Amino acid sequence: MRDQEYYNLVGAGLAFGVVLMFVLWAGVASTANASAASPVGADPPANMYLTIQLNPVTGWPQYSPANFSVPSGLVVFTIVNYDVPANWSGCPCNVTGTVGDTETVNATTYAEVPSSNVAHTFDIPALGLNVLVPGMSTVTFALDLTQPGTYTWICEMPCGADGFSGPPMGLPGYMTGTITVGGADAS
């Protein structure tokens, strides 16, 4: 009986070895195929994450971070907005300046966002960027940033007691800040 147990054990070990070799081979093959699909020297896009939340002291909506750096090249932005929906009937709601002049809102791609739920915008006038940020949403978009420098971003959606003129509109650290292109990696 000991011989039979020995042969069963050896058989199981060989079977395990064959499966392990196949798994390793499949992993190497998929890595080789993935490498072949990507151009040599191509960097993956950087990622930048922003949130819009109500400041616990003032109660005003606030982008965070307000001032940040991203590398030159392709950057994928994600903005998570915890502020409530708003209706901006006079909204210039066309997405501009992004790769493909589109953005994705909660997994749906738009070139023009409905004005019935635009709570904020993320605009960089010097780059022609206009991204709409509906209330209670996650927005993603890609920018191909080829010009190093520091740019001012603003929110053009009129919010606050006095629309465009009252806080938090135009208040650094709330609805305006800076983006430095060519700075430290954002990932």
C-alpha cells in the first residue's frame, strides 16, 4: 500500500507542476503581449484627484486641493462632487479643451452636459478648458498638457449669496486655484 500512496503523491505533484508551469507560461505570455501593445518608452497617463465638499466652518463648497502640480503630458482628472445639484439655465454647457472635447459623468460620456444639474465647473481659460461638474457626481476627463507653466483654474458656475461676486466665487482655495504643469507627478 505504501507504493500506491507514493505513486499517488508523485502523480499529484506532477499534475501540480504542469498546472504551475502553464500558469507561469500564461503570465509571461500576457506580459509579453501587453508590452508589445504599448509603444516603447510610452508613459501611462498621470492621475489627478479633486473633490468638492462643503467647508465645515463656512458651509461654502470648496475644491480640494486648490493648488496642485501635474506632469506634462496626458493627465486623467477625476472630480468627486459631494455638493448638491443645481439648475444653471444660462449654462454654456459644452465641454471644451479635454481630449475629444468630452467628459464622463457617472459612467456616461457627454460633449454637452444638461444644464438642469450643473453644480460647478472646472475651467482653465488660458487652455480653453470647460468641464461641467453636476451635483453628487464623479466626473472624469483627460487633458494633454503640453505647455509647462502655472495656470489659474476657476469655477464659473454662479454660486454663493451674490452669484459671481460673493464668496466662495473667486475666493482662492474655494472656487479658484492654480495648476502647475510640468511639476511633480500627480499620481
